[in-house]
Amino acid sequence: MAMRRPSLRRALIRFLGGAAGETTPAAPLPTPAPEADGAERAYNYAEQLNIQGAPDLAAAFYRQAYIQLLSTVGGGRPALPPARSPLPMPMPVAAATAPVGLATPAPAPAPVVTAPVTPMRPVEVPRASTADLQQRYEQLKQALEPGNAAAIEQELMTLGRAGYKDPDLLNTLGLATLLQQRSDDAERYFRTTLQQNPDHFRAMVNLGGLCLSTGRLDEAQRLLQRSLELVDADSPAALAPLTNLSLTQTQLGRPMESAQLVLRVLRIKPDHLKPHTLEQAATTLQEMGDEEGLLTVLQQLRRQQPSPDLSRRLAELLERRGQFQEAALLYRDLLGPVPTGAAA
């Protein structure tokens, strides 16, 4: 015979921080208010419907029990999020998330503190063959980071004087100078790279990110959209231009376009974006009435930052979409741990 589920008074004790199984005598609880009795009745109805295989009806009673139980604890019905939220204001340039670089992360606003750098073996310029120069270039490109950017810049220039003429050398020089907070030099290198190779993907993304960080939004949008035409839009290579383009659209006051780009990023790499960006996208998608997109964003938000509020928002959305079994499970989780012997 299945064990009888504890009353909601015990669930309320757990909710307030106590333990239902404590043996230490405790002060008697006051007589439950009518709301608590209603919560217990709703909970029992939900359990019975769940056992009988009717999660669509159970979900509504679980939700009713949860709301009524909170009203006995917090002194009133919890404020549920409105069905529609106002559109967010465009983010100011100074408060925007730093644009995402491709070959190396974009520098932080604070000055870069140069760490001690182990001296590198100089290139033997007079005797170096083309293969030697190419190999050395790849080594320097992979080693580039803020702490050694100045030293690698000098070695890259030595390679150029030795006859290494690949346009990618100029792009890497642009990254090296950008890591030293020399934005003007970096922009010059990126633009020269594109003059020599108009379809250089990395230089296009890097220049677009630089334009975004300096408020030249129209040029940033043009460069980033063009860069997406050069790669598979559903591949990891597209993450940097998609992320920067989403930030650009937000700053241009186009939240709907930005939200659609966020969904494209989530399809490639779900954990790539920060919760703040996902919250903005969720607000916009709810305003647009895009429940499918909103479900995707809320599920990812709950994975990154689980909270009762997110669980409730997600449960309400699932119930509205007719996904009653998933909604019932979320409501049940909000009511507390499932006792031993409860129906599955």
C-alpha cells in the first residue's frame, strides 16, 4: 500500500527552512487559513489526477496549490509576470557587452598589464625559406596573447621584412596592436588586409567588432553581415559575427532582429551567450508572440541560472502550449521534494 503523502503543512515547514522529519519538539503551527486548506485540496486533486493519467488537468491544480501555499507564507498572492512585457531600451554604447573577436578575445577596457615574456628565438632572416617563414608565422599566430603582444608584433614585422607577404600577416599584426590598446593601428592593419584580400573573413569580423566597440554601427552591421556570407551560417565559425551582429542590432534599436540572431547562436552553441543577453531576447520574443523561440531561450536560461521564477515562467508557457506533462512536473518541483512512495 502506497504511503500517504504528507500534508501541505509539512511541505510548508520544508518551504520555511525546517525539516519534515525532525524529532525535536517544535512550537505548534497555527490553525491553517482557508487558503492553506484550499491548497491542500488542490494538491490532493492534482495527485489523484496524476495517478489516473491526466497530467493536463493535474497541472492546473498543482499551479493552484503552489499559488495558494505561497499566499499563506508571503502574505499575499505572488506577483506573476505579465503576459506581455515592454520592449527593452537600446543599450548605450558604453554599457554594451564587449564584441567577440575571432582569432583572439577582444581586449578589456582596462589597460593591459604586460606579463614577463620569455625571449623568443629570432628568425634567421637571410637563410629562411618560404616554408620556414610560414612555419614560424603559424607559431607566432598561435602564441599571441596580451602578455606577449608587443614581442610578437616585432617578430611579425621581421617576417614581413624577410619576404613573408600573406595578407593574414597584417590581420595578425592588427590583433597584436589591438591587444596593446592601439585601436588606430589595428584598424589600419585590418583595412589593409581587406584591400589585399576583400574576402578575408577574420579581418572582416575583427574590423566589424572594432567598429561596434567605437559606435560606428552601420559599418559594423555591413561588415558582419558580409562576413556571414563567407562561412556556413550554422557552423562554429559563425559564432563571432552572429554575436557581434546581435549586439549591433540591439544598439541600433532593433530588438526583434537581435532576438532572432540570439536564437541562431543558441542552435550552434547553447552556452555561448550570457544570461543578460538571453533575458533581453526572452522579453522581445514574448512581445513578438514567438512561443517556440521563447521556450528555447527560457530552457537555456534555466540551465544556466535555475530559479523558482524561471521554473514558473517555463511551466506557464508549457501549460499554455498544451505540454501539460512537462508543466505538471515543473509545478510539482516548485511545491517541494516528492515524498517516498509517491506516484511517478
